[in-house]
Amino acid sequence: MKKGGYERSVFRSLALISQFSINMIVPMVLCMFLGLFLDKKLDTSYWTIILFFVGALAGFNSIYKMAKRIYKDKSGEENDRKN
């Protein structure tokens, strides 16, 4: 394998890992801050926890859809190579 091909593969993998982490962290943080805001406004103590888990579920859903799309693209490329 050429050195350029290896570097491209490494950078592609790093970009994929970055996308996964951003897709997981951003919804969790946004929902957590919304929960903190609601807890202050409504003088409660449970919205932060609830919305944190809602954000985590949204992040997992986003990662699942991305992984499904990537896996579908990879399997399509392998089928094209065989034909």
C-alpha cells in the first residue's frame, strides 16, 4: 500500500471519530444547559437530568443513523468492486 493511501485512511478515520464524538456531545450539552435554565426558571431540580438523557438518546440516534449510512456506503463499494 502506498504511503499516501495509508495517510488518507488515517485522516478519514480520525474525521469519522470526530464526527461521532461531536454528534454525541453537542445534543447532550445543549439539552443539559436547557435543563439548567428550566430548573432555575421553574425552581425545580429534575429537568437537567431528564434533558441530559434526552440529549444522550438524541446523540445515540444520530450516531446510529450515521453508522448505518456509512455501513451501507461501504457495502455498496465492496459490491461494486466485485462486479
